[in-house]
Amino acid sequence: MATPTPTCLLPPPHAGVCIRASVSVMGCEAAGASLSGGPAAARSGFPWGVEGVENKGIEERKESRGMAGSAPHPKADELVPHPVKDQLPNVSYCITSPPPWPEAILLGFQHYLVMLGTTVLIPSALVPQMGGGNDEKARVIQTLLFVAGLNTLFQTFFGTRLPAVIGGSYTFVMPTISIILAGRYSGIVDPHQRFERIMRGTQGALIVASTLQIIIGFSGLWRNVTRFLSPLAAAPLITLVGMGLYELGFPGVAKCIEIGLPQLILLIIFSQYLPHVLHGQVFARFAVIFSVAIVWIYAYFLTIGGAYKHSAPKTQSHCRTDRSGLVSGAPCRRQHRIRIPYPFQWGAPTFDAGEAFAMMTASFVALVESTGAFIAVSRYASATPLPPSVLSRGVGWQGIGILLAGLFGTANGSSVSVENAGLLALTRVGSRRVVQISAGFMIFFSILGKCLIFASMGYGMSCKLSWLVLYVFFFLLMLPSPLADEDAITHHHGLHSCLLIPFSSSSLLFPFATNLVLLFFLTFSVNTGKFGAVFASIPAPIIAALYCLFFAYVGVGGLSFLQFCNLNSFRTKFILGFSIFMGLSVPQYFNEYTTVAGYGPVHTRARWFNDIINVIFSSEAFVAGFVAFFLDNTLHPHDSTTRKDRGYHWWDKFRSFKTDTRSEEFYSLPFNLNKFFPSV
């Protein structure tokens, strides 16, 4: 089967307004509407009728003319609402249009930095409770990074084929803590032995839990369920996939406000204001790298300057750059220069029925949350809505990811990284290649993260060579680019043009600042020989500040699906409002109860039953999505008017893989595998 020609935002051939010749392919920007239903529908964007709205507008203008006399009449363009788009416009690079390699590598590294937050925070919270120290924590983070890289590659090649990063999930934390508190581990005195025993129990539970998603996904069961999903039911689910993680946002920033707040402010300035002032996308595209580097250096100087010398231990753990324990937990020994995680590295897994049932519940909740995240990723990658068969295929591969997490021993399951989905919106780059490059960074730093550069040399030789390399980098990077526009970048051979950053020869301030940042990173990481551990030791308030923007982007991505619905319908208002409210209110009750009492509201003698109920109702996205899906499919769903009000007809052409030709472009398997594994 021939590979389809990239079309990105090409309208379907049957569209009323056919402007296929005027669409920019590589830029993913359509020059006009892409709606079916004729020119009138394309101009208006109303899914429930256009003529009545236009006539009503004309009558209202006539009435206002008679009442107001010489009052100015509104222009016709001012009365036309925004058109409905089944693909998001203004995306620089969509799935099938990768950026140039230098830019793609930097963007991939930025995705790696963003996913480090969850990768570090979850093991940092769980490993000490399991009895592990800094060395065990570093090894678990290393393993989690390695498995995340593999899962991301599998998902982008054989799963949904979306630019979705597959990383750790907070959904699996509650059943893991339940395993930690199990009575069968309380009698173990030795901390290291206790850590390994708990890790083996977690591995067994994850291995069993993975079978749920594997069966539901590859059997096509989830395909049959999601075919009943409408834009109205998807909106609350996706909204609370992002907004439901609000506790990880500003509360984390406030733990060290002098670091977190500057990071949040700089991120907004770099991504939202500077692109309009300087008329370029460099700062918006690499806002995370610039802002994190500046605030990280600022936090480092606060640390070495003694700003937290007399602070409380809790404040020091959040603010200091040397309190993560990852750099000290990554010893630079000859036998540990290269360490590849391998299955059963902690020993043979152990199995317990109650723990397995609780973990299976977390797996199902993660499945629902990942469904919303996948839809958000498809939106921000400027792809068409996911066909149910493709979504089911991605769920199956996510189950394989949980299986790998159980085999390797990560103490946590896997799901779609919500923060990386938000990064797609921030950068406006939805390229599949960028995320695959980030997966390469995950695997690379997980293998060589403990001792990367000059580890086998003596300290004297290491210092001499490292500083020589640093000065060469510094000298080359200080060379200003004589170019003033991006079109001439290909004729320049300096390192700044390799970074796709056009600067005039008279502008030296920005190159000088960026070179100082790179010099600091290279100096610290090369001389410590722990490059991966250095990046994993970013203070948590910096990560929390990033979450404030990324989770908001994902949440508003869910709200954008309301453009397909009739918001003037009381049925729509009820389902939307009630599902979002219950999605926030029910988990809030469960979380508050757990904080005060030390256990969830469901507290019976059957611990596995308690975990099942408490895990389900502690997820904002699951509660909102379940309520919206149930109400939307039981409140007169087959009425013709209701069908339009819920936006169901807009996704009709995407419910089958072969109905819309764009689905084949975005979601078909590589290496001509669709012949052997056809999507329906």
C-alpha cells in the first residue's frame, strides 16, 4: 500500500468549500474553512443550522435600525461566529511534518526535561517509604526513564502513532502505597531487604494489572465503547485530565515561592509576550529551556550563597539544588559507568490477589485518563479525531507498557504524560519525530546517566579535558550570527544557526546569556560526571511552575470540543455542568477524608475492596468522564435534535478508519503493517 501524501489540514474532498490547492502542507495551516455542508456552513460554523441564524441576525439589525435611528450598523463579518474546525489550525508542525533536525533535537530534549518531573517526583515519594535510600532512588528513576523511552517508541511506532510521551502515572501511587503498608512487609527489619520485597510485590501486581489493558485494547472492546463517545462527553473528561491535577500546580510552586514564582513568570514572558515583541517563535518554542536554565542558575546561587543555611529542613528540601540525593546517589565507579536496566533486576516478582485487584483498578482508571489525553494530543498535533480502532490499539500497547514496568521494576505504572501533551500546545509543534527523539534521550540518559563523561580517567586528566571542551564550546557559541532572517540560515555555518536562532551581528546580549547558561550546565555536569542525575535534580517548584501552564493547556483543549455542541441546549448545560462539578467534588471529598483519617471513606476489612473504590473515586477525570458518558448515552441520545446538540454527527466520519482519508495519513502503521493488522 502506497504511503499517503502528507496533507495535514487538507479539507475532505466532499467539502462544500474545496480549497485544497491553497493549503500549506508543511506549515499545517489551512487557508480557509474545511467544513462539509456547503459554503454557508463553512462561513458560519453552526452545526445546527445556518439560515435561521442569518435571517434572525438580519431581522435584529432591521429592528435596531428602527429603534436607534442613525446608530451605526454592525458589519456582517462581526456577526459571523468562529468556524468549527475538526483540525486545530496555526500549528507549525503537525504529525507528519517534522521540523529540521537541529530544531527537532532541541525540542525533543525539551520534552525530556518536562517528563523528568513525574519521573523524579513519584520515585522520590515512594522509594523512601519502601525502605530504599538515595542509591535505590537513583536506580528506580533510571529504570523508569528507560521503560518510558521504550513505551514512547512503541506508542509512536505501533500504537496510536500520536506524539504522546508515555511516562509515570500518579494513578498508580495509591495502590502502591497500599502495598507498602501491607502487613506481610511490616516484620522486615533490614531497609534494603524490605525495599526489594515491596518492589517484587509491586512488580507482580503491575504484571497482572497490565493484562486488563492488553485484553481490552487488542480485543477491540475499547473500540466498541469509544464509538459511543461524543464531543459533549469527551469535553469534561479531557478538561479534568488537565484541570484535575491542579494540586500539583501552584501548591507546589508555593513550597518555595522565591524559585517557583519567578519560573512561572519567566515561562509566561518567554512563551506569550516575547514572541510578539521580537516577532519570532524562538522564545515560544524553547521557553522551557530558557526559563528553567535561568531559574535553575538563580536557585544554585541562592544555595551556594547560604540563603537556606538556617531554614527549616522542609524548606531546604524544596529550595536547595543539592537536596534531591540523586547526584550523590549516582556514584561514578568504573563498574557502573554503563548500567542497562533489565527485567527482574530486583528479584522474582511475588503475587497477591488483593494487591493485583487494586492495581487492576488503577490500570482501568489510567485507561480512561489516557483516552482523554490521547484525544488532547491528537488535537494539539493538528490531527483528525482518533478513530476508535486506533485508540483501542494504543490502549493495548499501553498495557504492554505497564507489563514492561512490572518486569523491569519501576514501582509505578505508565500512562500518557499530561504535561508533555500541554507542551505540544506551548510549542505548537506536534511532530511525531520530536517525541521519538525525546524517547531516545530517555533511553540514553537512563543507560549513561550514572557516569557519562570522562568517568574512566583520573580527576586531573578529567578536569583538563573537560575545561578544554568547555572553552571550545564557549568560543564557538560566542560567534554571533551575521544573519537577520531565517531564510538565510542555511548559508551560515555557526552553531547559533544550527540552533535555528537568527541574530544580527550587533546583537550580542542574547548569545552571551545563552552561552553562560550552557557553560554552567557543561561545567557542573562534566566535572561531576553525572550528567543524567544533574538534570534529574531540578528543584520541584520549578517543575510545578511548568505544570501550571501545561495542565491548563490540556484542560482548555477539552473545552475546545464544545465548539461541536449546542451550548444553548439545556440538556448540554446539565450534562456539562453536572459532570464537571461532580468530577471536582467527589474526589475532593475522598482526598480530604484520606488526609484527615489516614484512610479512604471506604474502610472495610477487605483491603483490596477499599483500594478499588477509593482509587476509582479519587480520580477527577474518571468521575467526570464516567458521569458525562453515562448521561450523554441515556438522556434521549437517538433523537435527531439531540444528536446534533451533543456534536455526535461531527465525528461520524471518523468512527471508521477508512471513512476519512486523513486517518490513513495520520494513524496508519509503518512498514506496511496495516496489511497484517488492519484497522476498522
